[in-house]
Amino acid sequence: MTNPFENEDANYFVLINDEGQHSLWPTTINIPAGWKSIHGPDMRQACVKYTEDHWTDMRPNSLIKMMNEETAAK
């Protein structure tokens, strides 16, 4: 059995959570709670490209907010 998360020929969604983190998700598996689709369904490579283009800061949103608040307080 092939890994459904690494099938080059399958369709995927790009998911995002409240922290701004992204995930490739096979369309054959239900989207988990706390995540929503922001791209797709599309081929895996197109979803990878979307993620690379849109998720340029790997920090969770809560960390970004905390760091911005610390900078503003100085």
C-alpha cells in the first residue's frame, strides 16, 4: 500500500490551521478538525508549489504576534 500523503498522481488540498501552518492533505481523507482548505483539489506538485509560494514564514501566528508585541513595547 502506498502512502496517501506521497502519491504524486493523487489530488490534494492545501490546508491551513489557526496558527497559519499549512499541510498537504489527500482529497480521499476527511479534513481534520481545526483545519480548512485554502487550495485545491489539485495535483500534488501544484499544491506543493502553492504552499511554497504562500507559506513563507514558518513561525506560528502566535509566535509572530508575541514577537511583534515585544518589538512594539521597546
